[in-house]
Amino acid sequence: MKKFSSVFLTFFLIATMIFSGCQSKENDTGEQVEKDQKTTEKVELTVSAAASLTDAMAEIEKAFLKEYSSIDLTFSFGGSGNLAKQIEQGAPVDVFLSADSKWTDTLAKKDLVLKDTITSFTGNKLVLISPKDSEPNITSFQELKSNDWKQLSIGEPESVPAGQYSKDTLESINLWNHVKDKIIFAKDVRQVLTYVESGNADLGIVYSSDALMSDKVQVLAEAEEKWHDPIVYPAAVVKASKHQDEAKQFVEFLSSEKAQSILKKYGFKK
């Protein structure tokens, strides 16, 4: 009987050791799988960007992901002012790309972006456009004084940088009061482009990069830089971002030779 009990006890101990070993191995494997999953998880960055950057950012995104495969980018395009207000209201944004310094400075004063990340990464020019198949008798901004046109579209100056640059330009050449009653305001510069492409506006003022991307409009004239503030595009990391390191990598990439080459291709200028 004692012999039987001894044998049973030995068997029980061996079985317990084997089971414990398997359990430990299973736990180790589970922990390793979980660790590997965390390692391979992609960081998702949300980028709020001026509407004029739409086409260029599509290509810049591809170039960026080739170098930073562990990061995914999601873009939200619109008027810089509206995007800035969304950030003020707590929208989950990691990077802000504005079409002027005004809105980046506004967020900086409210301590909503990391000030040491603010970088002007590109610039632009302002142009007067019309539908490609039209024959306007206008070859300069000053000739807007004529009455040979009915409607001019520009961005809403209060929220769209291109709209503010346009208003400044028209005021500089003393034409704002002459044309303001014939203006169609748009929510962003891309809507201005759409109005002119569709013929809903005889004329429009957009960035040269927007005009370059459309085969439905023609450029009639280019605004002189002295007529408006310098057109610059600042980038900044949003302070509330949960992925500040990755956001900084994207902002830095915008000034890289590769990104600058793409921006130049789309009509932007440093």
C-alpha cells in the first residue's frame, strides 16, 4: 500500500511539473505575441492642412510612408481658419499645416501648439484666373476696374488665408470698394477654383499651385508680392497630440529635399 502511495505521489508530482511547465510556456508565448503586436502597431497621425495642399500632400504622404512605415497619416483639408478653430475646440489633431502665419500664431498664443516646432516649409503666389474657354478682356489685376465681368470669387477673408491675401491685394491697388459687391466668397481656395472651373464665377483669385493643378482654368495675371503679406505655410505639432515624436518627424520631413522637390512640382515655392 505504501509502495502504491509512493508511486502515485511520484506520478502526481511529475504531472504537476509538466503541466506547470506547459502553462509557463503558454504564458511566455502569449506575452511575446502581445509584445510583438505592440511593436508592429502603427501610429496614426491626423494632419489638418490648408486646402491648397491637397494634391501635394497626397504625394508627400507616399514618400513619407516609405521612410516611416510604422506611421499612418490621415488628412483633413479646409480653410486654415476653420481648421485652427477646430483645434481650439479640442479636435484630435497631431499636426497643423496653415497657409499663413496668422492662424499658427493664434494657436501658439493660446499654447495649443509646440512653439519650437513651428516651421515655414513652403510658400506660394497669388494669381487671377478665368475659365479656360473664356475670353476675358483682362490681363492684369488693375484691369478688374473694367465692367466686362460679373462675378469674382475669393476665399472668405476671415477664415481663408487666400481670401485675406486677395482682399489685401485689391485694397493695395484701390479696387476693393469697386469690386466687393460682385464678389462670391468661398469656404476655401479649392472652392474658388471649382466656382471658376464650372463657370459659376467669371474670375477667381487662387494660389498659383491651385491653377497649375487644373486644366479648366487659365491664369490671367500674377499679383505683385508687395500687395500682400508674404505667403508662407507654417507647420506645427499640436500640443495635445499623443504622438508628439512621430508628429515632429513628419514636420521635419516637410523641409527635406524629397518633400521640397514634390512641393516645387506642384507649384509651391520655398
